Amino acid sequence: MTAEGFLEGRRLQMARGVLLQCIMGGYPPARFYGSDDGDLALVAEPSMIHPLPWSDEPRALAICDADELSGESSNLSTRGQLKKVIARYAVRGLVPVVATELEFFVFAPNTDPTQPFRPPVGLDGRREDGQSAFSVSSNNGLRPFFNEVYKCMAALGLPRDTFMHEMGVSQFEINLLHGDPLLLADQTFLFKHLLKEVALKHGLTVVCMAKPLAHTPGSSMHIHQSLVEIATGKNVFNDENGQPTAMFRHFIGGQQAGMADFTALFAPNVNSYQRLCHPYASPNNACWSHDNRAAGLRIPASSPVARRVENRLPGADANPYLAIAASLAAGLHGIEHELEPTEAIQGEFEVPDNLSLPCTLHAALERLKRSQLAKELFGQEFIEGYIASKTMELTSFFDEITPWERRVLAAQA
């Protein structure tokens, strides 16, 4: 839209079905988004209108709510779903506090998708070979790129906590400062968009796939969650003595109750399960633990005031609005029904069958299809539309034969 049209308050409308557009560009049958495929109104969030600092020409990006023309939030909007979850907490006098940790890879341009990704050539003329994890000098070869990333983050008002080189080849992680869930979802979305745009300016490719490289750790989007009482500002996961409360237990119990049903929301793509099939540090389970990274739900070591629950299941490819909404909705379900968690696990452990999670997109979609809890929390229209779109993507994947199949199976008798 032109700046003039935007400033005049002209309403921007979009076909309802666009919210269910699959990643290849197609759409499920119209019955999933209203047979008429009528319009939605895109209503800009006033605090989320940003001039784009990396653009050579003056441009701005406005994050919008997708509302029905009658005024209410569309059931198909993931941002709207998150706002509804936050509102349900507010009715109980609570406000969630979240933070996201986003991992990503920086690669050289990949013009042939049949070839593996490669790290870029750094200022020293070399490609990283995997020996830079957690090094203080590991990103020096990409310093011009990261310098612009930092400047653009400041221009967009994206405060960063820590930034580091992760375990993978040319893999990095940013921790965004904790705060309001909707704000953090907006910031996570903006940061991913910023990364890709700035990378293109520097002749690089940023990839937020869950598992872009074989034999290399995948990329997660861990979600840290706590709850604060609106009236007092206190973390309700602690009692007056700094000990865990019943609400803390019930929140974990709800997370455990919802993780298997919601796996397809946390791990939305075929590639998501490549990350989860290597369990250490990418745990495909609903176990919980104190500071054990093999558990899907980890309680990080902290002071009581910072007591929180880390959901380690979502990948970097997850929709931040939907992943945060699903995680918080599960926790609230546990609070409302006073669900008790299992015993905490420590050390090496075997995952009990009742705490294992779907290990393929097909299995996750089948579980979501059967989930009454998902329909209760997100509405039948959203869940059925989401499944329809993701089923199209899965079918598209099965329409292709992979190099592994040709390499390994063609010689079999």
C-alpha cells in the first residue's frame, strides 16, 4: 500500500483463504475458510509500524491483525489466537511472561536446492568447518553482516539479551528479552524477517529450517514461560518462601497434557522431525526436569523470582504466534483443571510411552485430528483448516523422490 493510502486510513482487505495458504502456494478446499472466500480486514497494530532500515528506498512494515469485516478477530489468525489465550489469562488476574531463543544458520547462496548448504566464505577467505561453537571470535568472518543486523535491530526497537555461535556449522542463536507474549511473538517474527533481508544485502542466505544440515544440530525456538499476578506483579510460580506453588505444578501438568496433541503446531514441517529424531538437546518427549536438556520441558537453574518453564519442542521453523499460543494454552488448561505433572526426571532416562510424542508430520497431524483439546482451545475451524493446509504440504513432499532413495534403494533386488 502507498504511504498516502495508509496514512489516510484506507482499509486493506485480503481474501480469507490466504490465512490457510500452504508453503507451496496452494490452498485447501474453500470449505475450510468459508465457501465464499470473502475478505478479511488487515488492521495495523499502531505500535508495530516500522520503517525498514535495510531498505534503500523508504519503506515500512506494519504488523496487522486479521479481522472479520464485522470487527471480531478471525478464527484463522494465529496472532488472533494468541491474543485470545492472553485474554483468558487476564480473566484469572494473570499475565504470561515469555522469552524466545531463536537459532538460525548463515549460509552462502544456495542456487541449486539439490546440493547441501555450505557456510559462507568469511573475511579470512575460509569457510567455517565446525570448530567455532561458543567461540568469542566465531562470527568475525561475518562481522559486516552482524553489525548491520545489530543496527537494524536497534532501529526496529528489538532489544537483544545474548547473541552467540551455536553448535552447528555457521549456526547462531539470539535470546530476546522476556516480556509480553504478543510483543515477543511480533519481535520474533520481525527478527526472522530482518535476518533474511539483511543477509540478501550481504550476499548471504539465512535459513530457519529446523534441520538444514545432516550430522549437525538443528535449530530450535525454545519458549521460556512464567506467570505474573496482575495485582501484585509477583511470579505465581513461587510462594512466599520462594518454593514452587501448586500453580507451577499445574502449569507443567497442562504442558504435558497438551504436547503430543500440539506437536504439529510446534513442529509444522516435514523437516521439523529431522531435528527431533536426534533426541539430545532436541527432545521429542513430554518429560520435565530441573535443568536437564534431554527433557521436553526444562526448568532452568535460576533464582525463585525467575522460576520459569522452558518448552524445548518448537523448532526455528515454527510460527511464533501459534507456538507461544499453544504452549500457554496448554499451561492454562493445566491450571484450570488442576492437572498434576509426572515425577521430574534427572540424568539419563528412558521416555515412558505415555510421554513420547509423534515422530513424523503424518503422525502429528493424525494426533491433532483426533484432539478434542485442540478444538476446545483453538476452535474447530482453525484446527481443521490448519490440518488441511499441512496435509497438502505433506502430500507435496511425498510426490517427490529424494536423493537418498535413488542412491540407496535403486540397487536393491
